[in-house]
Amino acid sequence: MSPSKIEVVAQALTRARRDNTLALAASLADALCDAGDAYAVQQRVAEELGWFATSPPRHWKAGGASRDAELTCAPLPPEGVWPSPARAGGRPFHLRGIEAEIALRLGREVDQALASMLDARSAPALVDAMAVSIEIVDSRWREALDAPALFKLADLQSHGALVLGDWVPFVARDWAAQACTVRIGSQATVERRGTHSLGDPAHLLPAWLRHATRNGGRVAAGTVVTTGTWVGILDAAEGDLVSAEFPGIGRASVQL
């Protein structure tokens, strides 16, 4: 595809973020052909908004619907990463979807050569800590979560903000037995067990690190990746207090 089409989509998302408006994906229906196009838009928007002007991304999201599905990745704007307990304050959201996740933190730098050699057995040794995380799902598209998949990927896979709980040492766990509890305002408590789509949050590490280093870059020690929801996307509203707890790991909360 021509760079002009990537630029058109990037401009639409950049304007939507700057003006707190919504763009119409349907009007750009033929602009993105594959994931490479969507990632090019991610990079262009980040450049326009100066998210990583002084340092590479230190927070990422990655995930997939299953081990057989294509993994998607997005670098996260630093101003939208908050320690728990967090307050959203006046930050504007068009949506307030809630995902309860586990975030992983690298204990060492990873370059392209190392990333190319990783597999699901060796990669977890690079992680030194984990934390409970809450991702607030949002969209810059008028179609919101019904926008085409590539447009959601271009929009940082519908990322709004990330809340991180306290870090604890990363150790092997029986993820199939891991419980997760989410409370949103006055809604009924949501409880799940062993529901991570990949079976193990660390399973995505090799693919994420190969993506993050694909252009010869390095991923610094201390870089964080949040690894996908255990509860789908739950609806929340402005004013709700949201908390997520993974027994044996920790909890996180955010006041919307």
C-alpha cells in the first residue's frame, strides 16, 4: 500500500487524540491491508504525539485470542500508565472497558539477536517480576470495538490506560488454577479461574520481544508488558471504583 494511506489513518487518529473526538473507520475502509500497515500507523501516531521522543517504550500490551491466533502488540503512551491505587481524574474516555491482567517485567535488556533465539521455555527466565494490572479499554474510532480488527490494532489495540499493582517476584505458577476477581462499582463481582487465553501469560514473550526488536532496537531491562485479559472486557462507568485481585500475586484498583 502507498505511504499516503498510512498517513491518512495516522492523521485521523492523531486528530482524534488531540481533540478528544472520534474518527470514522468506515470512511477509510480500504486503507489498511495487513498488520504491518497497522503497526506503521502506531509508529506514526507515536512520532506525531512525541510519546517516545526521549526514550523507547517502557510499557507494552500484547496478547492473542489463542496460541494459534496471531499475537498483537502495542507500545503504550507513558502518560497513561499509572501506579495503583490510581485515579483517572479528568482523563477523557469514550469507553471504559475493563480488563484484568498480569503484567510482566524484564530483568535484563533484550536485543534482536537474543529475541530471535527465544522460545516459550527459555523466555520466562528473562522476567524478574509480575504485577496485577488493569487495562482501561478505549477507542478513537466512532465504531468503537466494532471497528475492523486492523483499525483497532492501529489504535493501540483499543488501549486507554494501564494501572499497575505492586511488583512481586516472578515464579512458576499453576496458571490453570489461578483465580481472578474483579469488582466494578455496585455490579456483581466477577470471578474467573484459569481463563488466560494463552494458558500462561509468559507464553507471548518470544513473539512480543521479536516484534519489539524487529528493526534492530533493544528492549531495556525494566520494560513491562501486560499480557491479556482474564475476564474479557467488562463495562464500567465514570465514577466507578474498579479493583482486580489475583490471589497469591496481588491486586490493583482505579477510581474512574
